Amino acid sequence: MGKEKMRKKEFICIVCPNGCKLTAEVSEESGGSSVNVTGYSCKRGKEYGQTEAVHPVRSVTSTVRVTGGDHPLVPVKTVKEVPKEKIFECMEAIRALSVAAPVHIGQILIRNIAGTGIDLAATGNVKQVQ
Amino acid sequence: MKRIEAVIVGGGPAGMAAALSARQNGLENILILEREEELGGILNQCIHTGFGLHTFGEELTGPEYAARYVEKIEKEKIPFYTGTTVLEIQSEEQSKLKTVTAVNRIQGVFQLQADTVILAMGCRERPRGALNIPGFRPAGIYSAGTAQRLVNREGYLPGREIVILGSGDIGLIMARRMTLEGARVKAVAERLPHPGGLMRNVVQCLEDYDIPLKLNCTVAEIHGRERIEGVTLVQVDGENRPVPGTEEFISCDTLLLSVGLIPENELTAAMGAAMNEKTGGPMVSETLETSVPGVFACGNVLHVHELVDHVSREAEEAGRFAAEWVKKR
Amino acid sequence: MYDVLIIGAGVIGCAAARELSRYEAGICVVERCSDVCEGTSKANSGIVHAGYDAPTGSMKARMNVTGNEKMEELCRELDVSFQRIGSLVICMEEERIPELQKLYDRGIANGVKGLRLLNREETLELEPGLSEKVRGALYAPSAGILCPFELTVALAENAAANGAEFRLNTEVTDIVREHGGYIVRTNQGDLRTRMVVNAAGVYADVFHNMVSSDKIHITPRKGEYCLLDTEAGGLVRHTVFPLPEKKGKGILVTPTVHGNILLGPTAAPVEDREGVNTTKEGLEAVLHSAEQYVKELPVRKVITSFAGLRASEDGREFVLGEVKDAPGFFDAAGIESPGLSSVPAIGEFLAEMIQKRGGWRAKEKFESRRKGIRRFLELTPEEQQELLRENPAYGTIVCRCEKITEGEILEAIRRPLGATTLDGIKRRTRAGMGRCQGGFCSPRVMELLASELHRAQETITKCGGNSRMLAGHIRGTDSEKD
């Protein structure tokens, strides 16, 4: 086996409060597809390390304006993480949106937000008021 | 006077889990008293993710975590009064019955007779006064939790240029939240040599947005007469004394305080329960019973928990112990 | 054209307005801030002194002793809580005991009743919270405590109910003499009046000097305070002063009428007439001094700190009465301690003098009584049910710490001279004054203010001017509402 060119990254895992210190070694030759992560203590941590090393993603949570509801806002989240560099674009889409009550928890409010392929869903209920 | 087997003070995560557990363990006659207009407590304003990994095996937002419990409460038909503030709990020595005095818009001031009471009032933030920061007393100084409520529930932005004192989790979460809403968070100052909140929050709330975390640093003075105009930050040494010459002025229109949480135990102390100086909560036995027989405590009113999942676990225990207490009588 | 224009809606201006409103005279109070009680009156000890401090024969001594005697009746009329808890001047060093005797003698000469010198045992028996090192004390049973906001608001409301006009947000910029009176120039236009009462606190010299060649000079003296949680409530039962030093009465420790403990004030002359900032040194001095004579000072129970400015005239005496070279211009200047104690006396003194000048008849229907905001939880069950039928909002607790209901907050806004700011609500109802200092209730209080005053929530302020609480709405829902 020839000596591979490796890029080493160290970061703290954010998937749970434990905050494990991860080390990721990315093989340059594989174009970033081969990542060796150490330091994790769960499966999700390992997955996080692999993604974070090559293409960090985050979930976005915010609120969307609601008309005709018992609350002026409904909380929302991206149903999966979106690429980190897309966060502010997601926020623009969220800011521009206004939905009519009622809104139900889990209801998809934006499909494919900011071209990420990820949907935006309500995380709370807003009742309609007459 | 209405007789209730278990009166639960607070309809947040602790109160709901305690009520459900008390029902599962055989208590029919339960009542939750919640001061806000809906169940869920502080979770309703915690719109970020990070809840429920232990309880539900998935990462939920605060409102989602709360909604799962609210659904169960409704399914179990456990009665609750919202908009209801408990004013006093008195325990009668002979009968061991508790009189709970509360107030709401419909009944006014009313009383209930309870076999057991489960305290689940949660905690509150330490205010500015506790820090005794010198300077003016302008508008624009908020605790992080108050800012969170304003932004997430009501949609109001407290300010546009923010300094945060204290690196508790709520402060870190709000740093990110306000950044996403267009505010500029200029610094998070932490008196201690390490952050107060979880490392994951330091990473995803501060580092992701290049917000500087200044350790060993505190606010020495507040500037601005009407609205806050800035703060002087200063380095502190190991004994918490300011280091001369390290003062730094940072202009801002808002100062958020995230300097710790204290269990909210006015009712508990007034009831005469023995208190634990260290945790700020009541002293409890292994069965989570306070020194007042038949009064149990769980969740952040007992001590401040790191995770809501832990609150739910503890509250389930309290519900079970309360049910056992009633059955033993 | 007003008969009397009063500059300043502090406790003195409001007391003068209230006493003058007994007569058929046109009274106007102008105040630069958005509410009454925004200056010196809002940050002081809230002590009604017995009257042994001021030099015998001085205006201060006379007003203090008379004011103290009249305070109970005034507070009864205005539904203001006043508690005659008594005060102790304590001596910590054997060699200073003679100073207590001097104070006692002066008190007797000033006409103070009930004074007693106590030995160490008697002192500790009366006030067990004191340090064992105490050597003796001067006990003045007639001293009392009240809430300065409550008194000022009550005087103002009562004056308004009797026809006095209040112009808030109105800053006097100049005073010009004209035939038969004065033109008072303000940022809201010119006002004409026959007579002027100058009750402008730390600015009283500025206005005095506009009309008189006999100049006066006021130095603002800063006093810093720390307020302790009601949990520390039993710390002392009387107002406790150390023996006075040259600078002032020293750092006192006193219960407040609301069950807190107040420590302070420091006494530092400052140049800035707006310099109500606390300082590290000041706050440390307050805690340090109090620690010297209180057995166990729970410094961790501090819920807030604040500073106020006393208007100290160079002669260290109240400047009360008509200015010699400015007929119809009456000073109430240099009103530092014992100013609050003197309020009933100063109000009457000024009103009597001014009435003689104006010659107005007494009103047939002067209403001397005023009712405060009803504290829902302190009412009888029957009264509570009645109030709840009137407005269910009395059943919702908004301020958890002080147990203030939505009904009380609405009442504070809807009253004549009602609250328009968060501080206004706080001073009228105590909502936001407890241990969380408004953390829980301020969002709801802002909402109530906005809806009652028909204003966007973003425009609500802490205390008027530029003290906005919010920067805007993140989703623009409010602009849509408009």
C-alpha cells in the first residue's frame, strides 16, 4: 500500500450533549469520499464526523408567520439537515413565507427549501380563530 | 372543597410526565394547574432541536417534544386548568391533606383539597440584580429566556447589536437565533475559563457564525441612559477580580444575560419545606418526597437538569411515588 | 393663562399641585419626562425621618418635624401605605456615645417626640439583627417608611382629580418675565402663567437663576442603593442609621413597605445632572458599610441596585418661598433629605403662601381622598368575586414575583395620569419589581400597554424618550395589523 495523502480535521460532535472530540482523516485521493473518523461513541457520531469533514450540514429552526391563527407564528424546522452554506438562503425563504391557520405539527410548509432537496415542516400547532 | 388525589403544579415537561405516570400507576383523580395559557412550559419557546433523543429515540424541537406529551394528556383525559396560578399550598398536620389555593379568570381565587401535590414549577433565570453590574439602567437588558420568548413566541426582535453575558445554553441558542434573524451578536462574555453551556452549542451556535466567545471576561459597566449603548468588558483573574487595563468597550443596543438558572421555589419555601441550599430546590427523600408529607418534587424545581429527557424520567418517578403514597393511606 | 405653573412633577411639585388644587385656581404641572416621579423622587430611601438631624431653627428641621406629624393623615387620605416603624441611630464605638446624646438634644430642641437613648442591651433587644459590637442607639419611634413612587403618583392623581393639569414630555427651556406674570418657554410651545413654582430638583438652580440676580447653586449628590429580596425581609425591623459622618447620614439599612430590605445611600457630589449610573466603588461601599453593623448581611439576595441624585444647595438648606427680585416666582429648591419627610409640610407651606398672593376662594368640592389601585389578592373573597365580575382580567397573574394581576395593570394604564411605560406600570403596581425584575412579565406588560394605548408594541418604552424596548418585528406582523 502506498502512502496516502491525508487531511486531518478535529472537531466536536454536535449530535448529542456528550460533545465527543472527533478526529476525521480524509483521503485526498478518493476526492473526499473516504473518511476515517475516530473518537465517536455512537453511530450517529460516526456519521456526523464523516459528513462534517467533507460537507457540513445543519438543521435550521425558525418561525413562520401565520395569519388568522391563535398565535402570530408557528415554529418550523428543516426535516433534515441542509448544507451549512444554505442556512441563510433557507432563512430568506422562511422570512418570505406566510401561511394561513390552521397549521398542524408536521405539516410541510415549503418543499425543497432553497433548492436543498429538504422540506420545511411545522413543529407546532396553530389553531384557526374566527 | 373539591378533593383531588394528585394536584400537579405546573404543566411543563415535568408536570405532564408526572401526571401521566400518576395515571398509569392507578390515580384517577388528577389535576394539572398551569399558569400559562397552554401546556408545555418553557418547551414552547425552545424551537431549536435537541430534545427527546433518550425518550423518543429521535431529535425533536421543544414544541414537538411538548406536543407528544400534550397528546397523551388529552388521550388519557387528564384534566388541566391553564391560566391558573397557584398561590399557596398548606399542609394540615393531622389529616396530611393539602389545601391548594389558586387563581384564574373563571373561578377567581379557589381552593382544592389534595392527597398529594407534585411540584413541577421549573426554574427561572438569574436576573441582573444578582450580578450587581454598575452603570445606568437603560432599556435593552434582557435575560436570554425573555428574549427567547419575545423572538420565538411573539416575533419581536429585542435589538440588532447584541452582547451576551454568560454562556449558558439559552444564551448560546439565542446568539444563533438572533443572528439568523438579522441581528449581529458581537460577543459572548463568560466569567469562567470554560463555557457554561454544552460544547455542541458552542460549536453550532457560536463557531458556525463566527461569534467570539470571550472566556475569563465579564461586563464591568453598562453604558447608555435611555437605551443601552454599549458595555465595558473586562478580563477577570482566577478570583473573579477585574484585571486593570483589560477594559474593552463594545457598542451594542442589547445585553442578554445568560448567567444561570435557579429552581423556582417560592411556593415550596412558603409551604415550610426544608430547602437544599446547594441546589436551590427542596430536600427530598429517595421517593422524591419533600419534608412535607405527600408533597413531591420533580424536574427543574428540584434541581436544574441538563436535559429535558432527564426531567421526564424523574417526573415519571415522582408520579409513581405519589400514586403509591395515595394507595398506602 | 394659568394662575400657577409648577415646574417638575416630582413629589414636591405634585404636593404643591395637590395643595393648590384646593383653590379656584388654574394649576398646571409641566414635566420633561413621560411620567411623574422620574427624577430625584424615584430613587431615594423612602424614609420619613423623625427630625433630629437638621440644625435647630432651620427650614429643614421645621418642615421635617411638621411633615412627619402630618404624613399619616396625608397617606390615609391618599391611600398610600405608611408604616411608622421607628428608627435607630446606632453607635459602634464607645468614644462616640456622646454624639448620640447631641443628636438626642437636638431632636428635643427640634420638637421630635418620643426620643430615647438606648444602651447596648436595649438596642439589641429592639433590633436583634444588629452586630453584637453595637454600643448604644438613639431610638426615634416616630420615624417611618413609605414608597416614594406611591406617594408621588397619589399626590399627582389627586391633584389631577381636583382639576390640576399635567403636561408631560414638556421641557422648560426658558422663563421670561412679562407684565403680570411669566412666559414659560417649552419644547411644546410657550405657556403663560401668573405665578411659577420651581420644583425642578437638580435643575432648580437653572430656573431660579433665569429670573433672579440672587443666584443659587445646586450640586447633584449621588446616592447608590442596593435592594434585597423579600426573602431577606426580617433582617432589620427598624430603619437603622450609623452615626452621621460629615458627608451625610451614612449608609442605612431599612425595611421597605413592600417587605424588601434597602441599603444605601452613598453620598458623592457629581457634575452630571443626569448621572444616575451606579459605580463599582459605590455599590461595594454600600455593601461594605452595611456589613459593619448588621449581623449577617445576605449580599447574595441583592435583586437590583440603583442610584439617585439629591439636589443639594450650597447653603445645605431648603430654599423655599418667593424669590425676592422675582415676584410670583416661588422656589422649592435644594430639597434633599429630609425632603420626602417634609412633603406634607412643604406642600402646605407653598400653597398657603401662593394662595395669599392669588387670593382664590377654596373649592366647594375639593376631593381630599384618592383610592389606590386595588391589590386583587389582598381583597376579601366577596370583593374579589365582585371585581372579577367587573373584569375577569383580575384572575390572571401577570407578575409572578409580586403576584400582580392583569386587572391591576389595566387599571394602572386606564387611570387618570395612567402609566404609558414599563416603569410607569412598575411604579404603580409593582409588576416587574420582584426578584426576576420583569423577566417573566415584561413581554405581557408591553402587550397590554400596546393594546390599551392603541400603539404598535415596538413603540413601547421603558421610561419614555429613546428607551424603546424592542427593535422591530421579525415577520412584520404588526405593520400588517395597522
